[in-house]
Amino acid sequence: MCQLLGMNANTPTDVMFSFTGLATRADEHKDGFGIGFFEGKGVRLFVDEHSARQSPVAELVKTYPIHSNQVIAHIRKATQGRVALENTHPFVRELWGRYWVFAHNGDLKDFRPRLHGQFRPVGDTDSEHAFCWIMQELAKAHAGVPAIDELGCTLRELLPQLHRHGTFNMLLSNGEALWAHGSTKLHWLVRQHPFGAASLRDEDVTVNFASVTTPRDRVAVIATEPLTAHEPWQAFAPGELRVFVDGAPR
Amino acid sequence: MCQLLGMNANTPTDVMFSFTGLATRADEHKDGFGIGFFEGKGVRLFVDEHSARQSPVAELVKTYPIHSNQVIAHIRKATQGRVALENTHPFVRELWGRYWVFAHNGDLKDFRPRLHGQFRPVGDTDSEHAFCWIMQELAKAHAGVPAIDELGCTLRELLPQLHRHGTFNMLLSNGEALWAHGSTKLHWLVRQHPFGAASLRDEDVTVNFASVTTPRDRVAVIATEPLTAHEPWQAFAPGELRVFVDGAPR
């Protein structure tokens, strides 16, 4: 299984703490990593086919505070597709003049729908194929960027068709909101005022969020497994889709 | 004027030396930088809206040897479009299951053709608009990835239509070849056996290529202005299009 990390915030926030927690799990997930940051409508994507433990790119992400409202990260253990840069999540496509960022954890069996539209996979993973299919179907269902709730309705129709083929934990963002779909393992958490301290489960790192936030800051974190001890992480139900806007589930 | 740097090689090669030369010119070109590396069909894109002089991302690119056959880099001095991540070159799109990377130096006046196809700009630069138009027209002209020479024929029809609107120095790659179009200022150079030493014009850095190459290595470098002293840089004629394959012009 790969590991996912998502962040949705009402104010640009860095993910150095959470990404450090994710990267400690990279021993078992050594087949590359990637992280995409929305900054306004722009996207900054760092990918490396080396483990997040050793990669100098991962080191930069852990130490350079990139402030973003929407982040999607992934560390990979290859199930389908070679270990290669083009198979490294997250994947990015443009539709309606916006970037869309997607990462998937799981394994889809026998899911190779015909792609007749404008989106084609560059690599050979089931995940990128599924992403291209989602983008194709979104492009058919709407004429331009739909409102967040409308897009949620369309995804609620599309995602069960994927989930039926196997494990489909997923994160998707267009910079305005972050959609998370649970299948076998996905957790979420909201951090807001009054902020406390949190400690990573896998590494001896503690952050006192009260000292680095203002009372109006709010951040939702989504991760395959809870990254911290003593915080109220909640599990997604199988097939549950949640959309996060301004740091909270909607 | 922005500054462009392109590299096309017959063996995966790092561009730390040339990028260091480019980054020294970032004092005047402080509105962001970007660099895209093809690794097989995959693309690794580093962008930052900070100057390549100060950016930790640029520091990584100068010190982490990323080996690639096709590189396109750009340092930006904004003429059209705000200083923002979504306006930072190079731009990337997917077509026919391949990534396409594009960077532009210049300024197109009154060039806003209607985009009726699948490619829309995310930011507000003339450059990204021109790139979307090129991709749209390529998608209309071919049913799948064309051979390099066929693609060159199509570009020879398309690019004069852009050049007519202003300055259009451009680099474009799909990972197989690198197309360079000269307008006002663009130079190229091939380094091959027997390799010598080269010194950056703007910085006290010298590399003896003979010690880091094999006799069959060949690298073409394309840059707005010659990056090194005492090497036979050649200027592009206005309107000249060249395609570089395996480290040499074709």
C-alpha cells in the first residue's frame, strides 16, 4: 500500500511537520514520492523516483516552508507500473483553465475503460488511467469549472464505478477544494483554535501549533494512517467521499 | 527580456553548470524561474516565483545532479501577467499520452486567438496562451504523436503566425526532441568529442568536460545569450526553427 497525505487550509500553511511524518514511513514505500502544492491557481509539483527518506528533493520539502491552501502528497510502493518518474503520483492535468492534482492509494483490477477524450496516461499505472477517466467524465458532465457542490455530485456518481474494481483511496484537488475518497484506509483531522501540541507517531518531533497559528486558522489533514498521537483522527467509511473547503469538511 | 536555456543530449546529462550560468543573470530577471527535466516520458518541473539567485529550489537544481536528455529552463522578467506561480515558465500539458514542455522569451502583442479546444491557460500570460494555441493546432493536425520531422513541418506553419505578433524566442520538447525558434536573441552550441574546458562568462566557474564525459556523449545547449566564453556559439536567424535530437541539430 502507498501512503497518502492531503492538506486543506483556510490560510496558506506549510506541511513540513506532516510531510516529515509521512516520509518516515518511506522505508516500506521506497518507489518514489511526490507532493503537489497549490499556490493560488498555480501548482508546484515535486516528484522523485527515489525514496522520500533519501531524496534531496524530499529534504527540500521538509525544510523549505512552502505555504499552500491545498497539498496532495504520496509515497509509493509500486503495485502496477514500473518505478519511473512518469508513474509517480500525484498526477496533474489542466481542464477549464485550472490544474487538477490527483493521487491514489490502492489497486484497481481490470479497470481499463476506453479513453476517447482529451486525457491520456503518460505512464502505465492503473491510477493515472483512472485519473484520466475521471477528468474525461468531468469534462463531459460540465461545460466549465462547476461549483464545489455540483462537482461533488458528479464525483459521487463516478467514484463508485472505480471503487467496484478494487481499493480506491484517493485525493483530488483543483485548488478550490480537496476531495477525499476512502476505501480501505484513510483518516482525517481538523486542527483549529484552541490549538495544542502534536507529536509525530513515528519520529521524535513535536510542534506546538498554538505558537505558529492565529485563532482564525483552520487546517484539515487527511492521511492514510494517523500521523500523530493524541489527536482525534477519524476514519473514512468504505466508499465515503468528503470535500474539504477552508480547512473543514463540508 | 527573460532568459531561456535548453539542453538536448544523447545520454542523460546534468545541467548544473549551465543552470548556474543562467541563474547568475537572475538579478535582472527576478520574477521567478522554472526548469523542466524529461526523464524518459516523465517530467520533473521545478518552479519558483522567487529569483533563481535566492530560491532554495534553484539551489537544489544547482547542486542535485538530475540527469536528463531534454531540459527547458526559464528565468522570468514579467512583461505580461502578474508575478505568480501560475505565470511561471515552463508550462506543461499532456497530449497523446506525452508531456509537452514549453518556455517563451518575448512579448506577443494582440495575440489572443480563440481557444476552442482542450487547452486553456491557467495564468494570464501571452506565453501560456500561445502554448495552448500551439497544442490545440497540433492536436488538430495530427491523430497521434507524429514523427519528429512531421511535427517540424507543422511547427513551421504555426510559428510564423505567432512570430508576426512580436518577439517569439521559444523552446518546446515532448521528451523525444527539442524544438527551438529564434526571433530576436537565441544561440546554440554542440559539445562533443574531443571535449575541452569551458568557463562561465558571468561567474568564476570552469568545467573540464573531458573529465566527465565519454567520447560518444553529445550535448546541444541553447541559450538566450552565450553562457560560456571561448566556445563556438551560433546565433539563430530571426524566424529560424531548429530541432535538436540526440544532442545535435537535425
